[in-house]
Amino acid sequence: MNKKEFINLVDRELIQKSDIKSIHPYEPIQVFECPKDWTCIGTGNYAAVFVYKHDNNFVVKVYAEGREGIEEETEVYKRLGEHPSYSTLIHRGANYLYFKRIKGITLYNALIKGERISKQVIKDINIALMYAREKGLNPVDVHGKNVMMYKGRGYVVDVSDFLKEKRDTKWRDLERAYNKIYLKTLYKHPIPVPSFILNLVRRSYRNFKQFTSLFNKWAVKN
């Protein structure tokens, strides 16, 4: 299937027949309906990512109604150009982006499945983030659900917030936890971590960061 045929298929099938909604701004998009021959392989706070069953070399990221960011993400990929740790943007539709697929597993799912996360994966991601900064971007909102590993190498699969001018420590905190906790425990003896525990950690971390942010603002005023 060539590029034009695939775009027509996306417009005719995926966009017309899928039903995705943003229920809460701080929780992943929910997919209520997915057309035949398409599979949702991931969700974020802005969009859901789909793959076509008969050609899994590409993915389509569909933004939920009312969620902004598609213009910014398009600009980010233009700046990134070609890099081994990032995908390549092929086409932008009205509310979706069509990419070359990066295969692998997110670090979040690697923990759930008990797969070892190598030091090279972390190194590759750090190099990719440094490259983005050299292109004038600000890599924020980088966490275990939007970075991946495949055959021992690391990849960044969500760059939608890289134009935002804010300070973000998610990746720094994750890397610190990797070095101080993971390398001493699960790296040596990989075991599956139940998803409810990871979700509890994720929500606790988010609440802690919100609390410290409010406390810092209060401290400055007083």
C-alpha cells in the first residue's frame, strides 16, 4: 500500500469510525470504539495511537476532540529531522499524524513484564534529549510511558510537549530512580511489577510534584 492509499484508508476508516475521548486532562485518552483491522497500541493525555493490522510498519496518532498540540508536534518533528532515536513524520491530517513506527516496548511495560532495562537504553534516551536541546527544543514530559526500548536500544516516541517553555524533571527523576533503586534490585533480578503498583507510584509522584509546586509558590509569597 502506497502513501496516498494509506492516507485515504486512515481518513475513510480510522478517523470516521473510531471513538476516542479525553475524560480527564491528567489521565490518558479513552478509546471507546476502534474500527475493524485497527488496533490501539497506546494512549496519552492528548491522543491515542493506532496501528493497521495489515501493515504494522506505520502508526497513526489521533488527537482527541478539544485537545490541542498537533501543530506544535508537527513543528517539533520538522526540527528533529532524521535521528535514530526518534520516529519520522510522514503526513499530517486534520486531527492526526502518520508516522514511521518505532517497534519495541515502553519502559513502563518493560517493568510490568519483568524485562531488563539496560544502561544503553537510558544512555540512548539521554543522547536523544540532548540532540533535541541542540535543535532549540525543550524535552519535557519524558517518562516511562513515552520512551521505548528495542533490542537493547532506547527511543523517544512522544515529543508533543517539546516546544513548551517550562521546567520539567520527570526524566531526571526517573533516571535517578533507575540508578539508585532499579540497578540495585530489578536490574539484577528482573520480576514483573503489577500495573496497579506502577499506577499508584505514578499518581503519588504527580500529587507530590503538585504539592511541592504549591508549597514553593506559597513560600515565595511569604
